[in-house]
Amino acid sequence: MYKVEALENGEALELFRKHAFQINQEIEISSNLVDRVLYYANGLPLALAVLGSFLRGKRELEWESILKKLAKSPHKEINDVLKVSYDGLEPYAKGIFLDIACFFKRCETKYIKKVLDNCDFEPTIGVQALIERSLISEERGSLRMHDLLQSMGMDIVKQECCDDPGKRSRLWLDEDVLDVLSEMWEQLQ
């Protein structure tokens, strides 16, 4: 298995430009918008290439709209490729991945393993499986996850029930938690 390293800023910009801009392009795109796309892709070559091709030939207004959409839900083509590693996991490892994506990104490894152990997961082997598939990494005693992988995990949970957060396996957004608790309160009245 080959682990793809994130590209440095200059390399990321070069790859993105190669896919996003045509040689004789007359459309002007602000450097701020390019920076936002680079920030979103976070050096991931696949994301840079897919987004570059997707944005090619579009005007600034369209870039703005696409970036707003990406902030709410990930790009399907990128998500589908990233999801291949997730789909090959055992169910317990999928659960651990989703918990890290929704709640524990950048948390201390010991803390995460303690919480997951109390939920009857097998955190030691599960975390190791995620590291081996490059879905997470451990740096300085905490678990890390690429922003696009986190976005994919959150999207997987949102797709469990798009219209009713109360039927999802995990809630992490304040407004979803408040809606579900309010509904439960109303039912108890």
C-alpha cells in the first residue's frame, strides 16, 4: 500500500493550476478563491485534480457557489474515491472511524481509546486498522484525520437519514442536537 503525502503549498498550487486553468483562459479568478480551494483540498492530490477540472472554465460567481456547496457537503467524485478505504473496513472499525470523524479529531489518543473501550469497541485494533488504511494518523499523542476524510465520515452519517437527524447514529451539530432534544421534550409533554 502506498500512502499519498499531502503536497506542499507550491506543489499544490501548481497541480491545481494545471487542472483548473486553460492556457488561453480569459476568465479572471481572484487569488482569494484559489486560496480557498487550496485550503479545502489541504494538499490532497486527488482533490486538487478533481476540483481543478471541475472549476475549469467557470467564472468567479460559480467558484463562490461551488465553494459554499463544498462547505456543506463534499464533492461526490472525491468522496467516492476516499470511501473505497472506508468500505473495506470491518463494522467495528467503521464505527470507530465515524466516531473520530464526528467527535474526536485531534483528541488525545489515550482519551479516545478509553471512550471507545467503554462503548465496547476494540479501540486498539480498530485504531490500528484505520492507521494502516491511512484514514487517520497519530501525531504527538493525538489522532489526526484529513479534513476531506472527516467531511466524508460526517456525510456518511448525514446520509443515514437526511431529513431526520434523530434517526442518525451520531449527532455533533448543535442545531441537530437541539432539534432532536426539543422533539423528544414535546413528545414527553
